[in-house]
Amino acid sequence: MSVSNPGLRIPTRRNTELVLLIFAVLLVVAAEAAVEAARDGKLSSRLLTYATVPLVVGLVTHLVIRRFARYADPLMLPIVVLLNGLGLVMIHRLDLGAKLQADQSGQSFTGAQAPTQVLWTAIGVGLFIGLIVLIRDHRSLQRYAYTLALIGLFFLMLPAVLPARFSEVNGARIWIRLAGFSIQPGEFAKILLTIFGAAYLVQKRDVLALAGRRFLGIDFPRGRDFGPLLLAWLLCIGVLVRGHDLGTSLLFFGIFVVLLYVATERASWVIVGGVLFAGGAYVAYQLFGTVQTRVGVWLHPFSHVYEVAGTSYQLQQSLFGLGTGGIFGTGLGNGHPELVPLPATDFIISSFGEETGLFGLVGLLALYAVLVTRGFAAGLAVRDAFGKLLATGLAFLFALQLFVVVAGVTRLLPETGLTTPFLSYGGSSLLGSWAILALLVRVSDSARRPATTTPSRPAENLAVSS
């Protein structure tokens, strides 16, 4: 039985969280004020609306954490409220630009996305609260690992088996579209499969860590232990083949390989996983025109093969916008990020790059870096092996998704269609991101909470990694 020092009082840091939340809300209000001043030359009642949203979100979630996860990390929530608020401001700013374009062409504008994003934010906060209240101990998820895996696989495969008219957008079959409503179930599948991967590897890590043959100074795993990795690879290839979605395949396979590495501490799994994914990507390039088009745009974005109305126009405008922004940006509301197709979803990073410049983008990336780092820190500090793998996998989800998005926008990698967590427009992405935050908050609360009683869970669930 582990008993904490009764004379040692561990601070909850909830007041620190509250102060940071107030600062985050003020930054969001300042950003919205800058947009309105640049576009209208004055402040309007809209400023009150876009100030109220982050204020209510921050206050409600703070009170829930103070009541149900009082030892949770104090930095995660303020960072997310700031990112979510800034994303809402940029989406509103893009609505204003699209409305101006419509007015100049004599058309009516009815596609405002900011009000819908406010609604999705409210639903995301509700999901966050529900998870925090219902899941009092993250270790309880381990008991339902296989059930959650089946649900995750169902979510992942459902768009692929539906007719294209119900699932395909821009060549990728990863959506469910019905009666004007659309959702991307893969955003929830990645969370469920991460939970399963963490639970499975806690049980099997000793077997997977056994050395096999040594080649070029590296101990590779035994052939009989390749099963889980090959199954994950085949699953991702199946998603790629049926859904033509390289981004989602990369995300899922990357998560599983990293969890394998963390569980076994053997770099050979990373090498084998990298070779398998490279081989699968090459085969996909040879077989599917959609993948060939994305790679062609990446290699030759300004080629005459891709005309202005063609497939490379989005990347061209993104690069022009980033170049226009330069170091300090054009200022919020002073650029033209609305000229990029889908600027509020796939390319919202380029929208920020144009109007806030390199400094603004570095600031955003720094916020994500702190969020990911705090997630990893929770994984290192928590006492059970399942929590360590779960927090590591969820934090890596944010890191890998952000890397793939930024790499696509800046032409480091082919564009994949993934969205930026908390910033991009879209209900599926926002709900999934808030769900991940809830689980990270729960793990961080367990990591910092003083241990005063005998754990009630089975001993195998509470193993501490070496």
C-alpha cells in the first residue's frame, strides 16, 4: 500500500488555471476586436458574442475540473480554450471575406460557418464534461478495451462500405453524409483504437520486447511477434485502398508504431513500421489516381499541367498567402485568406500564416508543443502502465496530426486532408479533440493526485513500467 506523507500538501493549481483562462479569453477578445476594426473600422455587438463563447467555455469547464479532477494539469484547458477561441475568430473572419466576395459578384452569401462552429464547440464542451464526470478512473477503460476496439473498427470501416454518394468528399471516402448532415467517424475511431492499443500492449509488452535476430547492430523482434504490427498495417492499407485516404492511414499506423516503441523500448519496431508504411504508400501510389494526383501536386505545384481551376490551385494560393504574410503578417482582417479553397478546414494554418505571419504561426505551434508536452508529462508521471501508454498515444495523436497538417500546407509532405485540432472548422474534428482532452485531463489528475489508499484495481492493471 502506497501512503503519501500526511504533512505534505500537494497544490491543485486550480487558481493558476483560472488566471490563465482569463488571459486566454482576453487574447481571443483582442483578436476579434482586431478583425472587426480592420474589416468595419469599428467594434460591433459581435465582439460580445465572440467574447462570451470562450468565457463561458472556460468558466464551465474550469468548474467541472475543479469539482471532478481537481489535481489535473493546469495548462491544458487554458491552451485549448485559447486555440478553440482563435479558431472561431479566424472562421468568423473568413466568413466576412467570403461575404465580401459574394457582395462584389452580386450574389447572396448564406454559408456562414462561425455560428455552426459555436454550436459544435458547445457540443464538444458537453462531451468533455460528460467524459470527465463519467470516467472517474481512466483504468476502467481497460476493462472494455476489446469492445471499444470493435466499435472503433465499425466507425472506421463504415464509410468505406457505404455508396460513394454517402461517403466521398474530394476523392476520400471517410465521411457519412445524410440529409445535409455529415460526420467523419474516423475522428472517434482513432481514440477508441488508441485505448485498445494501450490496453493490448500492457498485456503483451513482455512478449513483444523479446529479442529476435540481430541485424546491423539492431535487435529485431521475432517473426512470430509481428502479428499485431502486421494486422495494424493491413487495417491501414485496407482503409487506404477503400477510402483513398493516406492521411488517416498514416495517423493510425503512426500511433500504433509509437505505442509499440514506448511499450517495448525497442527502436527496431519503429524501423520495421517505417518500412511497412513506406511499402504500403508506394503500392497505393502505383494503384490509385487520387494518391498520384496529390503527390503530383506536391512535387509540381506550379506546373502548367495543373491549371488555376485544377487540383494544385489550393496549394498555390496557400503558398502565396504564406509568402504574403512574411514575418509579421498582414494583420488580422487585412489579408485575403478567403482566396484559398477550404480555408477554414484543411488550410486554416495558411490563413493564420497570412494574417499573423511567421511569428503568429510559431506562437500557435508553441501552444501545441506545450499541450503535447503536458500530455507526455502526464504519461510519465501516472503510476499505472495503461495510463502511461494511453496518455502517450493521445498526446502523440495531437502531435502527429499537427505535423501532417503543417507539412501539407507548407509543401513538406503531400496534402492529406487532415484538420488542425481545435482550430479547423468541423464538428467531427472538434468533438474528437475535446474527447482527447478529457482523457488527458483525467490521466493527469490521476498522476498528480496523492496516493493515500490501497488501489481497488487488479494488480496487473497497476503495473509500473520500468
